[in-house]
Amino acid sequence: MLGGRFIKSAVIDSSFITCRLMPDENSAKVDKVFEEHIQGNLNFLASPILPFEVTNALKSAVISKRINENQATILVSDFQALDIELKQVDFQEALSLGLAKNCSVYDASYLWLARKHNIPLLTLDKNLNKIAG
């Protein structure tokens, strides 16, 4: 609770963020969630790998000519300006979860955080969304 109001939290992954950043992707759901975050009603938590995943997605977008290098540089700055709390992950538990759910340890790190903090996982990854249930 902050200033008499309850602040919610959610774990956010790179698919959700790149949807917000990329000019050729639009989602009313994503926009609504980011509005809640901008208004201070929703905190974002993420795995420490998030900056690497987002930056790599932008690099891939340059290579596939979805955006140019200048746009990617601006989008990296936009990403860095987001208030996202990177949380440590228990790698042993992420490995176990990845094996149990047949997903990458990268994805398992986001899932593990959501479970550890008992908060929703914001992802557009259909497989990860299905696993998160």
C-alpha cells in the first residue's frame, strides 16, 4: 500500500514488452496494462535476463528489417526508462521447473518469479501462458 492505495505487482516478460515497444505490434490489452503501470497502479518485476532478451529481440527486428538501427537505439532507451524491478532467481528451482514444465530455463525464470511472489505473469508467449495457467 502506498499513500492509501494498493499497488499491484506482476512479472513481465520480453514478449509483453516488445509488443509495447515495436511500432508494428499493437495490443489493447498490453496498452491497458502499461497505462496501469504508468499511473503507478502496477509494479513490474522481471528476471535479470529481461534486458538481454528485449535487446536481442530489437536486434533481430533490425536484421529482419522491421525497424532500422536508429529506431532500435531509441527503443532500447525507451525500454531502459521503464521502471522494472529485476529480481534474483533461484537457478536450481528454475532448472527444475523448466524440466518439469518442458520449457526453457529462460521462461521458467519468469514463471518461478510469478509463483514465488504469488503474482500474475504477463506474457504473450502462448506456451508460457498455458504453462502458467
